[in-house]
Amino acid sequence: MYRVRAVAEALDVSLATIYRAVESGALRAVRLGVGKGTIRISGQAVLDYQAACERAAATRATQDQGVEFAGGAA
């Protein structure tokens, strides 16, 4: 189980990005303790999130290939 900071550093993104991904459900996490508690993220959850991000990027790239911009320059 990894801390939010460790996941953010490994993926080279901000802490806020990881917290948003957890809150949106895009990145599975476990909350421990009472109140705000602490968040831990499994290695498999990180791999699944990374794969989902790669799929989304590939989908956007495929969609962008068919788009022509004004002036004919892409």
C-alpha cells in the first residue's frame, strides 16, 4: 500500500491530481482511521489507473487525428 505522495511522485503528477482521482473513483483507495484519516493506494490500483489513463490518451489521440483546424494546420 502506497501513500498519496508516493503515488504522485511515481506518476510525476501533483498531490491534487491523485486526490481528485481518488474522489472521482478513477483511482481506488482505502481510507484508514477516523475523520479524514489517511489514504492508502494499492499497487494494483495504481497499475489500473495508469492503464485507464493510457487508454483515454489513446482514444483522444485517435479522435484528434480526424480533426482539421482552421487554416489547415494541425
